[in-house]
Amino acid sequence: GHVQLVPPQNVTLLSKDFAMVLTWAAGEGYPPDVTYTVRYESQDRLDKWMKVPHCKNIPRSFCNLTCALSSLYVKVRARVKAVWGQSQSPWVKSQFKDYYSAVELAPPVLTLNVRENSIHVSASFPLPTCVENLTWKYDLNLWEAGSEDKKKYEGYFRKDTVTINTTALRGNYCFSARALYESINLKHSEFSQPVCVLLNHKG
């Protein structure tokens, strides 16, 4: 006879760092070489469970669904089952979520290019390829190290470079940015860790 595996635990569809990810935990008494298979359904086609080719018989307990989804604007839910040899567990479903309104953002990574009288700041985002074309923006803060007084540059598009005239700046200056996304309401990430540079330092 086949052993019936207990269902996977804590099945959750979450949005993190620009991605929609299904996570779960192993059930009680799972063998070490158990694998998992994931499917999803969208609210506009209920009871049609779509296969997720890169999450079939996987050993890990998460599945990045972002680029498998047929629409970023329709609520979806996912389900997962455990498989071991001929045995499998019942499917367990997550709650419904859609990328468009649920997406949680990660801070951008800043690149600073220091020239003679200016500094060029650009922000790159750790985005899944399928969401590259959504309207991502960022805010940039600039301040002198140790000061609370921040100069704000707001609402730049992801591919934009912010050029700052540094003729009047002397000393150690820090930059930090956050990602922005306007869906049903405006969302933003945390600010990135500050990156500091010494400007117009007469050595």
C-alpha cells in the first residue's frame, strides 16, 4: 500500500522584493527526499489549475510564480502537494492575491558616477524580467554626513539618471533611495543603505 503523506503546512502566497512567491513547510514525518509540485488558478478562470513547469517535483519549499502568471492584474491562488515515490499528499491551497495591488518592493541599488563638477546617480531594481515594463520610479535623498537636512529628488523613472551639480558641495555626502510604485495606492520600499562619497576634497 502507498503511504498517504500529510499535507504541506503554512501554505502562503506572499509578495516580496518585487516577486510573488508561494511558500510552505514540510509536513510531519516527511522523508528527506520528498518533492513538491505547484499549480495556480486565476480568479477569472476558476477551477482551471495551470501547471508551473519550473515548480514540478522540486525539492525546495518555495516557488516564484511572478513570471508564470497569465496576468499581473487578476487575483490568483496557488496550491502545492508533496510527492514521494508513489505516495502523494492532498493539495493545499493558498489565499488569493494579485501582483498589481499586493507587490512589495525592495530598495534599489545605487550606482554613483563622480565627475569633476557633478555626480550621476542611477538606481537599479532587482526586478523579475516580466515586470520590467511596469512604471517603477524612485526617490533619492542627498545629505551631508552627520546632518539631518536631506535634499530630496522625487519621482524619477527607473531608467533615469539624476545629475547633481557638486560645485558647492564640500565634504562627505550620502545618498539613499527607495523604489516607488503606483497601483491602487502609492507604495514604496524602505530606503536603501546610504552610500557616501567625499566630494571636492582638496587632499
